[in-house]
Amino acid sequence: MLREKELKATSGMFALMTGLAVLALAVLGFVRGGQSESPAIIIASSVVMLVAIIMMAGLFTVNPNDAKVLTLFGRYIGTVREAGLWFANPFYAKKRISLRVRNFETTKLKVNDNHSNPIEIAAVVVWRVVDSAEALFEVDDYQHFVQTQSESAVRALAQSYPYDAHLVEEIALSTHPAEVAKGLQTAIQERLEKAGVNVIEARISHLAYAPEIASAMLRRQQASAIIAARRKIVEGAVGMVENALELISQKSIVTLDDERKAAMVSNLLVVLCSDRDAQPIVNTGTIYQ
């Protein structure tokens, strides 16, 4: 496996000035050779000009957050990362590669979650090249490789978690975005390790049930919400009834036997747990009639 090695290239400004000076001398030689009608001077000037043109072909520039990968006849020489004008062997092949941060969004994938429910899922992946040699020589097309492996990781992630959490500490796609995003980033990074790519961030951008079961799952979520709300109401009502009985007993407002306590508890629970306003009834008799 090839690893990136940094190459210290020669300053291009000195090479550029030298090349221009040699070209000027070659042009001057042409003029002098034409004036003196000397074929030797003209041939020598032609050779000098050809050498200067070949040498100036070794000039290249590196932009900020870019790199140039240098190869010679199929052999990797090194990578120049520092921005500026540089000079290297004119026979080196120079391949530009961007080191900038890039991102892309996967297509909406239709997969089954951990409970075999069909869902639609997509993710945004933020990445950058950190090893130019691996990116260019270890995979055929590193950009296509990033996209393909990211979609594969999203599919595997969706099959590892349920859409909704049905247990107390269960991690789900819809309720634990931070944990899911961390797992997705780790999964993508493992797949892209050989391509010289670092995954900066990965998060889910789209998550929904598949259209064919969306309406049924919506009713299920509504029912779960209603049950949870009713459970909370009942817990609060029981606490209020318990508090009422304790206050009546502590302040000796009235003495109730077990039967009357049961009736009072029943009436209070009906009033507190009902989803409609209670209709008051005035009792003009005694509590036993």
C-alpha cells in the first residue's frame, strides 16, 4: 500500500527567471547568427531554446488546499503540498488533487430497519483527502468510491437500528441522532480508510417510513402518544387523590369509612382522568342518603 511522502520541490521563481534569460540569449543568438550568416550559431541557439522550453515545462503551481502528485514513468515520486510556484523534473507527470473539505448527500435509500419495517433514509457526509497517494493509487476513482461506500454504510446502519425506540434504553434512528451519527461516521471511516480519506462528519438528512406503511405507522405513533399521555394523567390523578385523603385526615374535616373513601377515590379519578368537563351534582342529603 502506497503512502504519501512529501516532496520538497525547487523554487519556481528562480527557475522561471533562469529560463527566460536562456530564451533571451537564444533569441539574441538567432539575431547574431542571421546577421553573420553563421549556421553554427543558429543551430546552437535552436538547441539552447529547445532546452529552455523543455526545462520551463517543469514549472508548476500549487494552489492553497491543493496538492500535486508527481510520478515518473509510472513510479510515484512524491507530493508537493505547499502553495506557490515550483520547479521539478520536466519529465514528471503532475496530477492535481484537491485537499479541500467536500460534502455530498446520498440518494434516498429504501431499506428495512432492525424490526423489518421499510424506511427511507439519506445522509450527508463531509470528507476530505488526507493521503493523496492512497486516494490516487489505491482506488480507481476515490470520489466514486466515497459515494458508493457511504451509501453501503448507510444501508448497514439502517438495518442495525429500529426506526422508533420500543424499549426504555433502546437506541433508535429517530430518537438518538447523536449516537446514530457517531456510528455512521465510524462505519464510513472504516470503509474509506484505504482510500486516504478522512470523514469529518456524517449525519442523517432524511428519515421516514416508506409510503406503503407510513399511514399505519402514523396511527401507531398516535396511539402510543395517547397511551403515554393517559399513563401520565393517571399517575398525576392518583397522587392528587392520595394527597386529598391525607389532608382530610390530617385536618379532621370529616371521618370517612372505607366504603366512603372508595367512593371518593372513584369519583375523583373519574373527574381527573376524564377528557370532558365534570358535571357537578349537589347532594342535599347526608353522605349516607
